[in-house]
Amino acid sequence: MPWLAFVGLGLKLKDITLEALETLRNANTIFLDTYTSISPDINVSSLRRLVGKEVIPLRRRDIEDENAEKIFNELSRGRNVAFAVIGDPFIATTHVALLLEAIRRNVEVKVIHGLTIYTVAISYSGLMVYKFGRCATIVYPKEGIFYDYFYDVVKENLKLGLHTLLLLELDVDNNVFMTANDALKLMLEAEGKRKEGIISKDMKVLVIARAGFPTQKYVYGKIASLIRENFGPPPHTIIVPGKLHYIEEDALKRFLIN
Amino acid sequence: MPWLAFVGLGLKLKDITLEALETLRNANTIFLDTYTSISPDINVSSLRRLVGKEVIPLRRRDIEDENAEKIFNELSRGRNVAFAVIGDPFIATTHVALLLEAIRRNVEVKVIHGLTIYTVAISYSGLMVYKFGRCATIVYPKEGIFYDYFYDVVKENLKLGLHTLLLLELDVDNNVFMTANDALKLMLEAEGKRKEGIISKDMKVLVIARAGFPTQKYVYGKIASLIRENFGPPPHTIIVPGKLHYIEEDALKRFLIN
């Protein structure tokens, strides 16, 4: 019986694990999800060079609208399939539905985990993982609707003294890559609407640009200063710290600007 | 100037990334942290075989009590040092203090991230990462003191409909590896003391044994049933689900026992 392997690649090409590489090399057909995330150097041609065989790009509609028939067709032809994904296959992506469909169809499934922004961003910050409350994503207003869900998450976490990891909207198909500058503006805009005294220009946050990439940049400071900084290209991430332990204070000092 | 690389190895030998392997091979001296975590197959001899050079084990006291002089002595002799760690170097370990000390001493620092239980356990569960509240660790009573901190974390998360990742005490130096069975008993014991109606025998939780290992096992069911199950050797982890989305319900059904 053929197998379907969900293969997490991590954030950049050198994040690939020995297990991922072995699985890709043992697959008959390799698909690459090209729509849920971006990487400085993972793409169809770099992966093809690394693995030494053809890599077929998949877009969102190939998975969602067409019920992933491209994948299941290969399996029904008896071929072992690797579905490669930037990051981890089931952290912050929509691939769980595909996993369940494969299980429903009695396909043998393998899962190879990969490095993900969720722990990479936190790790180097020096903030303690058990002090993070739930995370949220900041998205642009759409059709006149302003989404302030993230405001409630930050508020709820701060009330408990917890840190908040904020991911920023990233939609590769539609070429949307939110910068930290835009996210900070939306944070102040949310405060302007809600007026609950949660976010202010004097609030100190950590901006993380390209976590895990060779050009990564961590900058800590007041929103008023950060909003004018140039962090370079996305992806960007923000951490709103809660109550800080003294080691966490020390860790953040490394990244402090005026 | 010599460098100090913090190298995350992931949970098992095949989780090693290309970057970690390259960094270990470029180091003059390789230390392995042998005390913060356990792995089915990462140890001094397997790492030595993989990398092709000597690997020196470090115990907790080498890092904490002796101010990591073994590491800084090598650096002062002009040698590039890799400090290898199971998992990720700064997620759930005490290595942030060492990182800050290296920065204080103007040592060039590199950080190579590794797979960690925090996202591996969540990923395959199919539960949504943005619905996890803060996590906690269940520890054994010590000198007559019962630690029920985890009870408050579960309570607080459930109130918000959030899931809770519970790590179980693991102290390699003292040979303590808590099983899920013991953890479930401590959860019921905490309820017996607190009587706030948070945890009960009928509560359904997910037990994860050896997440990310080839022998991993995910089992979902009522505490009353799980408490009698044999999950095999540690490490074990528990997830207490909050309010479930229907895709999360479907994902958990895979692991259901009566």
C-alpha cells in the first residue's frame, strides 16, 4: 500500500531534518505547498536540487477546492507521495483536514515534523515558553471590517501577566505580507476604537523580523519608536511581553533601541 | 574570535537539521547536555558516530554550579564550541542564563533551533495551536508539599475555552520520569484538595507517549480509563482540550478508546 508523508521542512533549507530528507528521497512523487508560508530559500528548484528529483508545486486551490485530488490520484496509482510544507505540517496550516481525509481513505500516513515560527520566535527571545498565553494573528481590515480579535487576546494575557505571540497576516496567493510597522499601526488603531487602556505608544514590544533566517533581526522598544523602524522584508512577528522575570528582562535588553 | 553555538538536536537522532549537523562538524569541541531531556537514541556515542568526532557529556552541575567553566575554558583556548541540547536550546531549559553570560563575555554566539515537544505534541494532535493557553508542568509532591499550580492553569484555560499542554516532571540527574498514569492521579488528587469542579474522572484528555519518537502513542479518553492504560516508557505528555472545533473533534476521534 502506498503512503502519504506530510513533511515539515522548517523555515529555511538548512532546517530540513535528516528524517525529512530521507522521506523525500524515498517518495515517488513530491509536492510542495507553495501558499501557506514563505522562506528565504525553500522553493521548487532549491528543493529539487537538494533531493535530486522532481518537485511539483501545489497552490491553495489544489488542496482545498479540488479536494487534493492531485495527491490522491498519485496514491491511487500506487505511488508513495511526500507533501512538503514550509514550517510544520499541522501548526498554523489547514492540512489537518487533508490528514483526516487520508485516514478516512485508509491511506498509510507518515508525519515528519519541522521547525515552526511558534517556537523559533520564542526561543531566541529568551522569554519563558510557559509564560505565553494564547497567540493571535493580526489581519488587515477587509470590506470595511476591522478585526480586533487580537486586542482581546493581548488584554486577556496581560491580565494574567502572560506574553502574547502575534503573527501577522501572510497570504502568499494574494501577495499579502504584513510588516510589523503596519501591525503596530493596527494595534494603536484597535486601542483608538476600544479605549480600554491596553495598548499605548509607550508600550514596549519585541519585533522579530525573519525569525530563524540568516538575516533575522530582533528589536525591542516602545511602539512609538518601532513604528518608524525599517525591519527589512517580511515575515515579521511581534511579541507583547507580560510580567517579566529578571532573566527575561536581561534577555530583552540585548534587543533594546532608545 | 571563537564562537559558541547552541545547537538544538530535536527529539531523536533523525530530527537533526542540516544546519545543526554542519555546525557540529565545524566545531572544535562538542559538548552534549545530558540532563535536561531524554531521547530514544541521542546520546554521546550515537552523536559521536553521526558527527565523526568526540562528544563530551555535560551534567547539570557543569553548567549551573560551576558557571559553565568547562565551556568558557575551551573558548578561551580559541576553540569553537558547540553546546548540543536535546530539543531546542531555549525552550523549557535553563540555557538562557548561559547565553546571556556568553554575550556578557563578548563571545560570538550562534543559535541553531531544534524540534521541541511544545509543537511536536500539538502538531499531530490536530488541535489548533492558537487555541492553546499557557502550558504547565505537573511535578511530584516534595517534602510534603503538593504543587497544584497546574490546576490553576487548566482552570484558567478552560474558562476561556482553551486547550492546555501539560508536561510531566522529568529530572534525568535524579532518575525521575513521571508517567501519564501518575500525572492523572495527581490531577484527581488536586481536584480532591481544591474541589472547584475543574477535573473529574469523566473528563476526556489526550495522553501522548513519546511524541515524535518512532514508537509514539496518542490515546484520547476519560481519565478513569486512561489511568489504567499502559502507555509504555516516558516521556509522556497530556493535553486537556478546551472547547473543540468540529475538525478538532474529528482529529481526536482517531485516538479514542472506550
